[in-house]
Amino acid sequence: MVSLSLDEKRRFIRHSLCLPLTYKVIGASLKNGKESISQTVNVSAGGLLFAALKPVRSGRVISIEIPFQDKIFNVQAKAVHCNKNPETKLYNIGVRFCRLNAAFKVKLIEQLYLISEYRDLRSVQLGKEVSLEDASREWIKRYSDRFRRMYW
């Protein structure tokens, strides 16, 4: 496996974001290959970091499912590092996306979560329920250009 220099590892800006996910190590034994539930620590255009109860060896391919409302987004990623967090006692698994379209999926999911949070905020601010469609239009008008520049 080719090791990445520090510059290559930091090529993408990371954004703290807590998204629920389910993951499974591909090709693992039946004992270790079962689905596990977790959440992201941060995401970037190149990959994501999530917490896990058990370590994942670098180089292993991982199937990741990220739910949003009634949809489930599937991406495949390769583990690039695994470090135990001394505070949480969990393993931080850093993965890079296997395909460019996986990066676009995760970016889309992030935008959907941000719009959903924005909708909740606007509903509280206005004292009435704001539709997801109205919140989406408003969020895109206000924040999509800044969001795009953060990633690309």
C-alpha cells in the first residue's frame, strides 16, 4: 500500500458533522463482518472519520450506509488509519472514498442534514412549521455558494 504524505492526507477540508451510519467490513470473517452502528466525527470531499467499538485494519474496504429520512445512501470506502481515542475508548476509523461519486453522495447527505437543521431553526424562529421545500429554497439561496467553496 502506498503511504500518503501529510500534505496529501490534509488535501481536503474536514467538517465536523455527526451523521448516523451503519458499516460493514467487506470480506471479513463472519464474526467480524457483521453490521455495526456508528456515527461520523467529520467528513470531507475525500473521506470521513467515524467512531467504532472495534478496530479496522488499514486497507480494508468498508461498506457504509448513511440514512436520511426514508432514503439510505450506500458508499464504499477504504480504511486508511485506525487510532484508539483515549478519552472515549473508541477507535477513530479514517476512510477514503473508493469512488468520486461516493464523495458527491456524502456531500449531498451533508447538505440535506444542514437543510433539515435549518428548517428546524427557522420553524422555531418564526413560531410556525416551515416546509422542507421552503427551507431548502431559503438555505440554498443563503448558503449553497459558501458550502460549495468549502469543498471544491
